[in-house]
Amino acid sequence: MLEFQTNKADLTQSRIVKTDKPVISHGEILVKVDRFAFTANNITYAVMGDQLRYWQFFAPNGENADQWGIIPVWGFADVIESNSDDIPVGDRLFGYFPPAHELVLTPIRVNGLSLMDGSDRRAHLPPSYNLYQRVNHEPSYDPAHDNLRMLLAVLHLTAFCLLDLLKSHNWYGAEQVVIISASSKTSIGLAYGLDEDKGAPTVIGLTSTPNLDFVTSLDAYDGVLSYDNLEQIDASKPTVIVDMSANFAVLSRLHSHLGDNMRFTSNVGLTHWEEPRQMSGIIKERSEQFFAPSYIQKLMKELGAEESNKRTSEYIMQCAKKTSSWLKVKELDGIEGLSEVYKDVCAGHIPADEGLVVVM
């Protein structure tokens, strides 16, 4: 069995480790990972690995294992061995996996559509990451949509949560929303939702010069500017910022430009994770880190699981339909294929209209 690992001290360094085939105990199942997506979102998991405990989901094997981590990925896997009375061999799962060939799970809270992994290692971790969908039991499941689901579902779920956050706070009194790293798929999902909401403020996308034409072509933003020209944003208007980049140089310039009219910043992603993370000029008292799993739990408590799932599923499907018109899926050949492009993902060199899927 092969396992893709990342050096926790230098995220641009990776290695492939050979491990023994797992042996399952009573109540456990063994799944074979079939395919998974790999995006800038996964690099965010690595950057926040210690702070948000992403390194704790899957234990690395091999020499000096404490220096290495396993970046979680979203994908599909099939049950190939089962010592569980509730989960048969052949069940297909969508959820959180290691970039590896196989994984042992301990199914609990099993119902017709899902299960939770009840392993001791993951008991203290956010429950939304321990949930696996039993897709063969979904009435509308179509394997032809697997790639889009892996690439977009989680990102567009985050977009839905961000839209709900802004709307529930009456847009923080803003007349315009500025989205930094407007080419990211989460940003675009949020822009689609804002565009559909007739009561939403004007939406401006900020992006790098190479991505300017692509972001403009989406017709999802009311205006698109390069980072070099962010001072063209009307600073007289109350503004809310959604930052997917963690590009603190850009964020500092934008905060300084807007001054008191910077009403609120939601810090979400880390597409520019290698940038310096301390910068003067940032208005920290009106900035807040956004953590999607916590917000999902909040929605489920407020709306109930059924209504929450209904709303998020509708949003995800609408965004995916729009995204499918421009997204180019690139399939990679196994762990080795991921290793070949990993540094490009870290460096942000993957084209904005491309989605990487690792086929095992």
C-alpha cells in the first residue's frame, strides 16, 4: 500500500511511503480508495494542520513519522473487507480520506445513507469530517458526477455558509462585497450565490493579473480588478471583505484604502499561504477567522439536519451546474501522479479553470 505524506516543516516537500496492508478487527471495515480531488483547499489543511488539527485525522507510517503528515482529501472509496454487521462489502463511500490506497474505518451511527467513523483517533475531531455518505443508497447517485462532487461539494458548501453568514448579519451594513482570490472555486461559488440574491450588495472580485480574463469571463462578479489596481475600489462605500487568499500584503493595502468603511473581513482560505502572515495596516478588531465545520454545526442546530441538508444540497447543485460549463477535470495516475504535480499545487501554478482528480 502506498501513502502520500507531506513534510510538516516544509510543506513543499513530500514523499511516498510503502506500508503493509491493514488488518481489520471486529466492527471495522477496510475501504479501498478509488479516487480523490486535490485542490488549494488541501494545502489550506496542511498550513492549518496544527492549529485546526488536520494532521490528527490520519497517522503517517514510515521512518521519522512524527516529522511527516497526511493531508486529508475528499474522495470515494469502496468497502473491500467488512467485520461490521451494518456495512457490507461493496458499499461505496464519499468522505474524508488519506491520499493512500486503503483505510480502516469503525462504522457507528449507521443509517441507510451515512455512517460515522467511530475510531478513537478521530473522536475529538469535528464530526462533519467523520461523516461518510453511503452513495449507492442515494436515489439520484450517478458515478458520472463523482469528479465534480469531489472537487466542488465541500468548496460550495463553504460558499453557502459564507453567504449565510453575510446575509444573517445584513451584509454588515456594506454596500459592496470584495472577494480576494476571486479565481478560487470557493470564491466563485460565493459569487454565484451573491449574484442570485437580488438584495445582495455589489460584488467585486480581486485576482492576480494572469487570472483577470478568466474571472471576468465568468460573469459572476459586478466588477473584477487585479491586485495591482485594488485602489480603484470606491473607498467611500461601506465594504465587507471575504479573503480566500491570506495574502496579507493585499489585505493590508485594502484595509488601509477603505479605512473606517472596512466594516468586516472574513478570513477563509490560504491560497497565498506562503506570503508573510503578519502585516501592519490590518484592522484586526473587525476581522474574524471562518471555520466551515463549526458554521455547519450551527446551521444544523438552527434549521435541523433535514432542512440544513436540503438548502445546502440545492445550493451545491446550482453552483456545480454553472461550474461544469468551464471546469476542466484533469485526472492524475495514482499517488505517483499526485507527487509529480504537488509542488505546482503548493505554488498556485494550477490553472484556475482546472480541477485535479487522482485516480487510484
